[in-house]
Amino acid sequence: MAKRRIAWWKLLGLAGAAGVAASGVLVARNQRQRNSYTPEQVRARLQERLNEAAKEQ
């Protein structure tokens, strides 16, 4: 009986860990979608950084 109880708690713990991991994946994916930039935005930002670097030299 004790072995069965331990196995039950292990399964519950594993299910909880899987739920936390899945939540983290969803949060990370949502964050990437919010931070997604158009190619024009990326190009403009790179040009800004290039100009700043040229000014420093």
C-alpha cells in the first residue's frame, strides 16, 4: 500500500512540474510574439546602431 501511495504522489508531482513547464513555454511564446518586429523595424534599428557606433569612433 505504501508503494502505491508514493507512486501516486510522484505522478502528482510530475504532472505539476509538467504544468509549470507548459506555462513557461506559453509565456515565452507570447513574449516573442509581442517582441516580433517587421523587417523594416529591424533594418531601421540596425542602421541606428551602426550610426551610433560610427559616431563613437
